[in-house]
Amino acid sequence: MALGIKVFAPASVANVGVGYDILGFALDKPGDEIIAKFTNHKGLRITKITGAQGRLPYEIEKNTAGVAAQRFLEHIGEAGRGIDFEIRKKMPFGSGLGSSAASAVAGVMAVNELFNCPLEKRDLLPFAVLGEQVADGSYHADNVAPSLIGGMILIRDNTSLDVHRLNVPKGLYATVVHPKIEILTRDSRAILSDEVSLKGMIQQTGNLASFIVGMFNSDIELIGRSLQDVLIEPQRKKLIPYFDAVKEAALSAGALGCSISGAGPSIFALSANSLIAEEVGVNMKRVFKENKIRCTIYQSRINQEGAYKC
């Protein structure tokens, strides 16, 4: 029996402050791994899950990786083929780093690799989004798309998955602090108002548009001026202890901008280079440490590769 293949799918930062549900970028780490192999039994099975402390279901239709893989197998006419999955969770739950998205991406990519890649990586996106939908009930690609194909991704429309990669200026670096508290995406969405002011809409769309211009022109100062979320951050930050102090610490260390990663509680900052990003991380961590909240720091370039076969 073949030993199978292993796939890694990275964490991601969604929303990027000014692009709620339509912007996201991939990190180098953390991420999830899936080992997949053909077996003699019928159908897809999840046989082992590590790093999840008993929190992930083994039932295919309740597991993000399982759903993504199963929908792909149905698409290529191989739903009855015997395949075993081992899922290795290597990132925290409810962290705002796209944990469910990474599992879904790894699941569909693993079966695609097993069948010698009948679909291009980008064409796996609909199956991965369906997988993540199991976790938060929403059909959106701002975590899944960057985890799958890498880079800084703009989603023009989630329904049609009209996604586009943005230029990433040379040297741009991300710092992410993950305090050891948990916020589920469903809960974080539930507190958001369905209404925004005209003034807020004008400010946010201006910031989003200028952020995109700054990325394409490698205008670091414009990127910094644009990273101001006036709609979502003010509503969600109350779920994250000491958010304002952490943000101020990041900006005082030279970060271009700082906001909530996805649904939180992770907080991201973008910096012009890795040296500044390191100092930003030290400052952000210090705030949580002084207030006796454990946290983990991740520093990463904008990952341009996305998921890959190990």
C-alpha cells in the first residue's frame, strides 16, 4: 500500500482591516497538514486527528477538510474511491488565523494531489470554500483563497469567487500576535451591525481603494495611511482585551498599520521590513505580558506560494 502524500496549508489574515470579507493574505506559518493515501475500503475516511484535543469531528460531512475533499471527489467522479485522511492541526482554534480554512484547503489539495492534479490549484477554490462554510456558515474566500493560492488576495465577489492577486511591495512584512483567548467567527459576526453611516462608508471605501493603489504602486506611506478600519474594528475590538494598547504599541514601534486579524482575537500589523516587524512584535507582546495574558507572536513575509505538497 502506498504511503500517500502530505499537504501543508498556511494560516491567513482576513479582512486586512479595510477589506471586510474581501481582502486576505497568507502567512508562512502556522498552518495545517493532511496526510492522504489510497486504501481498499470504499469512500473517504478520517482515521486520525492530532493537535485538536478532541474538538474536530471524524464525520466527513461535519469536518471542513472532509467536506472540501468529498465535494471535489464527487466533481471528478471518484466519490467511492477508498481514501484515508490524517489531519494534523498545527494552529489554534478561534484564533482569527483561518484555522478552518487551512484544513479545508489542505483537504481538497490532498485529494487533488492523490489523483495527479486533474484540476489546477486555483480551480480548487470552490470546494475549499464549501468546506470552510461548515465551520462558520458563511460563503466567503478571504481566508481560503490566500491559504490556497498565496499572496494578498482581493475578492471582488464572493458568490462567483472572482478573486485577484495584488502586487506586494518588496520587504512588506506581517506581525501577528495571538493572545490565548478564543473568539469563534460565528460569535464575532453576530455582534456586527447591518447598517453603516454614509460618512463611514465613504471613509472605508476611500481607505480600501487607496490601500490597493498603494500595493500596486509599492507606495509604503500610502499603504500606512490607508490601513484604518472605521467600520468593523470599532465594533469588534471590545471582544479583545487591551486591543487599543496593543495597537498603539505596534504603531509606536513603526508599524504601517494594525488591526484585527479575521474575527480575532489575533491582531496583525504590517511593516516596511522584517527589522521593524520584529520590534513591533516585541511591543505587542509586552502589552499582553504586562496584563498577564499569554500570547504567541508570528512574523512572516506575505506568503506567495499558498498550500503545497510537502
